[in-house]
Amino acid sequence: MGSFQEMRATVAELLRGIDRYNPENLMTLERYVEIQARENAYDLEANLAVLKLYQFNPQHFQTSVTAQILLKALTNLPHTDFTLCKCLIDKARPLAEKQLSRILYLGDLLETCRFETFWHELAKTPELVVGIAGFEDSIRKFVCHVVGITYHHIESCLLCEIMGGITDNQLVLWMNKMCWSEPEPGKIFICNQEENVKPKNIVEKIDFESVASIMTPSHIC
């Protein structure tokens, strides 16, 4: 099947010009999506091209490939990839395909930061993300992003919960990765949000010549 790096140049060539709309390329692009899922790699442009080809050629639509594309888009939150992908899917598809409907529901939970509910619902259908390498950790990275821009401090038990019920040892690893500290037991210090706001002095320089015409009367009495 080849590796992600081996196929990347080939796919980039396929996506140039009018050839990106050639349905004969779908088999190659679908295989590329599977490689992204297996190797924890990502190529949004190629995935959007697949969905666009499905739009033009609905008889070639593949639910499993579309599901992989949506799940890979979720791993790239907080970027808007998931929304872009949703816009290229026929609205009737999720109604007919329970797998897609489920993924869209999980995506909505993440986009609205209902993390505890997300992990609870994901546990009901764990088979959805089988084969998507690094999915859970990518979501945890997004959770950390949201926490980092929202909290000064957070209870460690709450943090473990919204990160999918991780263990204390896993929490320590994430804290080290995010440079968070625990100044007192059970309380995680995220950051001082005021330190993230960097004041900027704005100095406007206006020379005399640029305002001379404004200061000079247009008519001399």
C-alpha cells in the first residue's frame, strides 16, 4: 500500500488542475485516507478532494472512507477542518448512515466542549475509532488547548475526567507536556492568563508636511 510519505507526492500531483475531479483517482485517494488513519498522518486537501468527488459521483460514495475523513478532521481541532468536511457531505447521508450520524454527534460534543459527555458516548461505540491511530490523544490535546485558554486553576479530578478518565500517571505526563504544575495536592495551576496578554505601545508618527495642508486656510481674507 505504501507509506504516507511515499504517497504524498503522488497525491499532490493528482490534485493539480482538472485532474483532481477525475473519479478514476478515487481509489488512490481512498487508499491515501486509510494510510493517514493507520500512520497518524493528515492531509486535509486530499480528504476534501475525496468528499468533493463523492459529491459529483454519489454512486462511488464510501461510508467507511467518509467516516475516516471526519474522524481525522476531529483530531485537528480547534481548526475548522471538521466543519469544512461536513459542508461537503450530503445532508441526507447522516440520516441514512448511523455511523456518520454518530460521528457528527461526537463532533458536536467536542465543538461545544462537552468533553465528559463525549468520552461517555465514545465508550458506547469504541469501534468507531478503531484504526484511527492516535485519536484519543489528539482529542486530549484539544482538551488541553481549551483548558489552557479557559482556566487559571483546575481541580485534578475534573481534569482527569474531561480528558477521558486518565490515570494519575497519565495526568503527570500531560502536565509535563503542557508545562502545568501542581502547587498543592489536587489543584493544577494552568497559567496566569494576564501573562498571555502582552501590551503593545502604539506610536503614531506624523510629520509636519503631512498636516500642513489641513492647517493652512484655503482662503486668505
